[in-house]
Amino acid sequence: MAIEPRLYRGMRDFLPEEMMPREELLHTVRETFRRWGFAPLATPAIEFKEILAGKYGDMADRLIYSLEHKSGLALRYDLTVPLARAVATYGDKLPTPFKRYQIQEVWRAERAQPQQGRFREFLQCDVDTVGTDSLVADGEILALSVKLLSDLGFPNAITKLNHRALLRGLMDISKFPNESEAEVCRIIDKLDKIGKSGVHEEFIAAGYPESCIETMFELILRTGNNEELLSFVSEKYGNNERISRGVKEIRQAIKYAVDFGVPPESLKLDLSLARGLDYYTGTIFESYNPEQPHIGSLTGGGRYDNLIGLFTDKKAPAVGVTIGLDRIFAALSDAGRIESRQSPTRVLVTVFDEKLLPDSIVLATRIRDAGIPSEVYFEPRRMKHQFSYADKLNIPYVAILGENEINKGVVALKDMTTGEQEELMFEEIIERLKS
Amino acid sequence: MAIEPRLYRGMRDFLPEEMMPREELLHTVRETFRRWGFAPLATPAIEFKEILAGKYGDMADRLIYSLEHKSGLALRYDLTVPLARAVATYGDKLPTPFKRYQIQEVWRAERAQPQQGRFREFLQCDVDTVGTDSLVADGEILALSVKLLSDLGFPNAITKLNHRALLRGLMDISKFPNESEAEVCRIIDKLDKIGKSGVHEEFIAAGYPESCIETMFELILRTGNNEELLSFVSEKYGNNERISRGVKEIRQAIKYAVDFGVPPESLKLDLSLARGLDYYTGTIFESYNPEQPHIGSLTGGGRYDNLIGLFTDKKAPAVGVTIGLDRIFAALSDAGRIESRQSPTRVLVTVFDEKLLPDSIVLATRIRDAGIPSEVYFEPRRMKHQFSYADKLNIPYVAILGENEINKGVVALKDMTTGEQEELMFEEIIERLKS
């Protein structure tokens, strides 16, 4: 009996139609990272569980896929822990600072049936600078993120930014207890999703007093341009050390990002930006396309000075950004900017009959050698079949080579979009297909 | 206590030095596949075990990494079974023929401690045409494999070829029993590794009579050019149906490959070529670089008409080739053709002092915007430190921008290879770095 060809829920196949633009997107991403002097790193999918669990503790047990293996192995959950492991493994073999990008799959054992848009396997894309606390690195990562989005077709993307120390200072002012930072950040992070009232409810449910919550809201929901907000908090609360450090650092990071070529209007200070993860220590940011707010954030990152040193006794301050490839792809699709093609082929060379088959192969080869993706149909089947193959694959041109054409020294080229057919010399075909 | 940053044996990290040329290699490979009209497919790492085991049966249990999961999940072992599963899943949504390439990691739970060059995770690179038994497809896959090796720097690679039906016919002539094909092929496949005497021993150990073995050796070790060998077997044993089919098909496949642009002298019929895997049914081939025989085969493939239909009731004849990326990379390294670089950066812009830091950032940005990978040092540290960073990363140029240079409207550019330093205008720098 045949085995049913099932796929585990939350796993995806990428058929050519989707895979072709994804590969092109990745190529642009890699080229951009390289132009900024970041170098690629790759680590294995399988690591020791104790290493993967190093960062997340309990959460690890819930979210990591373990292997049936006596050595205690599991699949990587993110690319941050492998980076920390690599930094410890290679030590001085790596440069300081270490500017690396890494684009690899990660696996998350989400318990619930994955919703629309939640996957158990996805391609994670991280770029980080490890080993410097210079704010130039923060400005560079910010700028790289903004310019990459611009390269990918989102020149008007907005990057919201904030600073964990600044946010922490505002918590002090609002009289939240010292140890509540992680929880408060996790709750505030839901603001976009559940709104002010939802966040309010969660704070109450978590046992925080109404007065703290109200003061906090007043501070973090304040509006104004970057300089207005920074002047306000520094003038009013500048004697709080965290606030004064946060204001100074965020000002500096913005300034450097602008030196790196970022349009100043694309950076928007948002005192309510928290980022959910515990480990951020400085600058934090998230980018989105204001023309497509429903897609959510396209990139996000920040400074995290205490994580990469996890497996070593050296300090390894770090700042980085995650490029949300699935989101970016969704945004490009949503904007109708993904060309629907099922094949890279620009021209299908049809086969007139058995005898002329070699002529068609030679023609396809010459076209390909001129740099144009081409293929020859495999059999002298009825023309109808050959055209319908080209149609199904959205191949834009079909070349026909019969006795007639061979005698005249031409090829009949059919434009599959307009239906027009012309007799052309070989050089004319190349010119046409290159344009 | 710190967790030891160990890596499971047989798993590899790829540091920038290795990862940069690997990414470039992969880019060329993808571009070549696309120029030949093959389209990318990607499937998830995790599949149901019953699907992965469908092909290999017992072997599956030994070689597949299972997950600790009640749904019976495991990691893919190759890209052939996922292709068969996708062909069954998507049916008519895919074109016929379906020309696909797939470049993804696979995992093999090798029991023994992996030897040098044996890995438990590696990047598999397959290109296949599914859904046609036309020998044009065999010729195309053969030619693609030869031309890809040429594009990658192995223009003199030799492709040994044979045909399973032909080999099977020679087994008939040698009076091997009908059901021994798989075993005989597996033993003959070791010829390169263990030599004639080793193969002889294995045949004896497997219980085959001396007379069969001797006749077989006489036939398969016969030397001569392609036409000599084909004429010999077809004249002498042409009444064996398998031999006559094999001869006809291999002749045709060679002819088409030549039409597709393969130099005839690069294709060498070798009647002892067997390929280890059971599933081949027609043309089989393997390529190697005669200048580096110790590296082993760089690509290998053939026709396998009964495997891809595994999960469907339709026939799905297929022909394909595996590109041995690790071997190709080893061959390029071995030939000294991998440039040793730790960073994509072409020029490091140093930082003279705190005050001039923004000028350096702006200069690095202008150079980058002109398309040249560049970065700025993160701090106004002593020049010695900045130069040693460039040195460590093999960055070929360093740009210096002090008060002096700014007043003169120039930049000092130091060539790190020659040690020469020149004062240049911005446009001159771009010209220099582009050359």
C-alpha cells in the first residue's frame, strides 16, 4: 500500500514559484551584508542540548526539538546561542570586533497547532557585531537595517527606537520594583497587539499597583519628535542615572546612523518600544513599512552585552539585528512585487521532429552560452503540448526551428505574452531576449 | 560553572574564511542550474519517519536521526525521498517534466566515529529531471554536470559513464544469477577503492563461482575508446536484449550531451562503472579531475525510473546528478584556488580621533555607496591597533583621514600588500579599489 505523502504541520515546502524570488532576496541580503563588511558564519543544526538550553533554561525544554540520542542532542532554536558557542570555541581566532551574518534554518517545537504564519521551521537571518561597546556599532547596525530595507524595496520604512536603560529609568520613575524589568518589558511589548487597555489589564493581573501603571503610561506614550522627547526626559529626569545614560546613548546612536547615510526622518524614538526578549541592555529598535502596518515588523534588534559571553569568561558586548525574511517576503507579495514564475527559463526551444531534435539542442545551447536561461523540449511531441508546457511555466518566449527556418537561416520567436511571432537571426534573438 | 562549548563529532562550523568562498561557489552553481532551466525546490528538514524510511527500509533505522516526538518525526537523510514526496504531494501542480535543483543540508547518523572527510551533516546538492524517459534528459544532465565543473574551474574533468542495463547484460553473459544485480553492483563499485583483487575476494566471499567472476572481469575491464567498446559488446553480445538496449541508449545519451556542448573527449565509457546505489536503471556516470585523482569523484548520477513514483501510482522516470560540494571545495583548496580572506571588506577606514570619527564614517559610507565593500573602525584607538585589525582580516586597503588630509581634500590610501601609501582624491580611490 502506498505511504501517504504527508507533511508535518508547521513545516513548509517551497515550490519554484516561491523559491526563485526567495533565492533572489537572499542574494541581495548577502550582498548588502558583505558591502558593509560583515562576513558569513555557519554552524551545524545539531548541537548538545546543554548548550542550547544554556540561555533559555525552562523555555528550552518546551521549544527545542530533541533527538533520540544518548549524547543529548537537539536542533538549534536560534542563531544567537550558536554564535555565543562559536565565540567561545574559536576565541582569538576570530577578530575583535567580530562582524558576522548567519542565515540558517531554526526549529521551534511550538506545542499548539501552528497558526497562519507561525512555523516550526524557518530561515533565521541575523547580523551582529560582537566585541565592542562602541555606539558606532549600534549606529552601523541600525543603518544597515534601514538601508537593507531600502535595497529590498522599502525606502519609506520607519524604524522605531528606544533604549533599555531609558525604559528602565522610566520604570524607576513610575516606581516599578527593580526586579520587574523582564516582566514589564514583556507586557509593554504587547502594546501593538492588545492595545493600551489590554496591557493595563495584564499589569493589574500581574499585581502591579494602578499608580505605577498610570505614571508609566503617561511617560512612555508621550508623543513628540526625537529631540522633543529626549529633551523632555533628560530635563525632567536627567538626574536618574539610567535615563541620562539612555538619552546620551540613543542620541549618539542616531547621530552615527545618520552619518552612515540613514535619512533622519526614518528614525522615530518611541518610549513604549520594549522588545520582548530579556537580554537587551541598550539600544533597541524595530522597523516596519508604514504602507503595510498589518505585516508587522520587518526587522528588529538591539544591544545585548551579557549573552554572547555565556560560554566564556571574557566580556562580549554585542549589537545585532534580525532580518524577518518571511515577513519581508510577505510584504513584497502583498505589494504585488513578486513576479510569478515557475521556471528561470527565458526561452523554450521547441522540437519540430526527431530529425531536427539535435538542431534544437544546439540552438538552446547557443542561447544559453550567450547568458540567457534556455531549455529545449525533450521530445518531438505535437506543438500544442510544447506550447502548453511553456505556458504552464510562464516561459516568456518560445523558439521554433523547422526545415523552413533552417533553410532561411532564421528562428521563429514567439512572444508568449503578446502572441506575436517573428522570424529573427540568431543575434537578433539574443538582443531581444537580453532586453 | 561555565558550560563547555563543545561540538558533536561529525558536525562542522564554517568560519568566514571558508564560508565566503563556499557562498560564492553556491552562487555559481545556482546560476548555472538556472541558465539550464532548472528551478529551485526546498523541503523541510523534518519529515514523518515512515516517509523517510519508505525507500531505505532497514538502512533507514541505522542512518536516520529520529526526533523525540510522538508523531514519529526524523531528519531528512537525502533529497531524493523529499523530491519523491513532493512529486506525490503536488501532482499536476508541478510541470511535466519537472526540472528541479535542491541545495539543502542532510543528516546521517553514522554509527562509527566519523573519519576525516565523513560528516554527519553536509550540504547535498541535487539536480534532477522527473517525468520523462527521453534520452535528451540524460544528455542534458550529463552535459550540465560537465559544464558546471568547467564553470567551477575544472575544464579537464573526465566523466566516466556506463549503463545499468548494459552492465546487467554483461552479468547475464558471465552467468551471474538474475537476482544478484544489487549485490554485484555494490561490489564492483569498490573497484577504485580496493582494486581488482579486493573485488575478487568479495565476490568469492559472497559465494559467486570463480568462472563467473573471471568472465565478468574480462568484460568490464576491457579497454578502448567509446566506439570500440560499444562496437565490441554490441557485435559480440548484441542478441542480449539488455546489452542492445544499453548500447543504443548510451550512444544516444553521449550524442545528445555533445549536442549540448560537451567536448566528446571528456566522456569516457567505462564498463566497470557500477555506482553503489540499488536504484539506478539506465545511464550512470561519475566525474573526476584527472589532475587530482586523490580527491575522488566530484559529481555522480544517472537514471532511476522506479524511485520518484514511490508515493504515487503514476510513473515518474527520473535522471539526475549529485554535485559533491565538499569534494569540489576540497579540490579547489587543494589546487590553491581558494583565496584566504576573513572578511569581504576591501577597505578599512581608520579613525584619527574622536572629533574626526564622523568624517571617517561618512567616507566609508561614500565608498560603500560606490559599490565597494568597506567598513570603518569603531573607535579612535592607536593606529597600530587599527592596522592590526586590517591585517588580521586580510583587508587589502586601509584609508586614513586626518586633519591634514581633510584640509587638502584627499585621503591617504595604504596598500596592505605592498605597504605603499598614496594621497588620492575620492574618485581616484574608487577607481583604484574597483581595479
